[in-house]
Amino acid sequence: DTEVTQTPKHLVMGMTNKKSLKCEQHMGHRAMYWYKQKAKKPPELMFVYSYEKLSINESVPSRFSPECPNSSLLNLHLHALQPEDSALYLCASSQDVHSEAGYTFGSGTRLTVV
Amino acid sequence: AQSVTQLGSHVSVSEGALVLLRCNYSSSVPPYLFWYVQYPNQGLQLLLKYTSAATLVKGINGFEAEFKKSETSFHLTKPSAHMSDAAEYFCAVSRMDSSYKLIFGSGTRLLVRP
């Protein structure tokens, strides 16, 4: 298995809702990442997990809460989002944070906040 | 801090013509450099990478890139464009030290004319 699987592919949520994005990989990678991508912009790093521990939080608002239950799974819990949080959320993984092999990206979750 | 600059937000070529997408990097220590491609509504796919081995790097789909330290460049080329090459291309850099974050350039949209 050489893929990063993200679910759901599309999500519409209200500003008072609580939802979660899920990311899964079975490549044995020990580093996992969340990126946010607005239209016509490059991906922006949000969080880095290394060996299931949060190692980087790029000053992301607390309405985004990451979780890494095990080495294969990465979740992003969403609560009280704003319309400007609408974006493509990309999960990625790599062998470790210093991997020269590059990252493997999932196809993303398209989030719309109404 | 490391960064990458992609010259030209849009590049248009005719089918069969040479593709040249430009990327210049800024890094105080030797970097890892990557090119990723993103098709509409999809995640990012790794095209090729430079990690201090050969300076001419061959990737997938007939793309290649040359690392030129004197010019701090890592331009992406393909001898003959195909319609299926139309996509967004991102250059990215990470460093071989504790600052391992993958940082993306602003992206270049490649248009291929029939």
C-alpha cells in the first residue's frame, strides 16, 4: 500500500458544528502532516506529528485540534469554524521528518464552512 | 530561513514544445529540493527530488530538473509537452537539519495549447 487515504472527500459544515477529518497510511511512515490549501495558493503547513507526538504547530487557531491515535492514523477535529476556513485540507506522510524521500500526499478533503 | 521562488504564475506552451518551469531557492545549508504536480481537485504528486546526489535528476512522466548551486536554481524541464501535463506545479524545499519543514513555492500553472 503506497497511498495516503483521506476521508471524507467533501465536507460542508455549519459554524456551530463539530466534525473530524481522517487520514490513514499503511506505509510504516512515522511522520504525518496536515496542510491547508486555499484556492490558487500553495499548501501551508499546519501540524507535524513525529512518532505520534505533535512536534510542530504553526500557530494554528484552537478551533483546529489534531490527534494521532496511532502510527497509521491522523485526525483533525474541527469546531466552531469560520467561513474563511473553507479550503482543501491535505494530509501527508513521510518515513520520518528528515526523510529525503519526500512526502506522500492524500487527495484531500474539500471543506466548506457555511 | 529557507524559501523558494517560482518565476511565472502561468506558463503556456504548445503541445510538443519544451516545458521550462523556473525555481530558485534560498537556504543557508544544503537543501533537499522537490517538484510536485497537482491536478485539479487532487492532492500533490511527487515528480522528482534532489538530495545531494546527482545534480541532474530524472522524474516521472518524462520530467527532469538540474540542481545548480552557483545559480541557486532547480528548474523543471520536459522536452515535449503533452496535453496531460496541464496542471499546477510546485517547487518545495526542506533543509538537512532540524528545520525540516517542507516549504512550497507559490506554484506555476502550466497550460498546454493543442
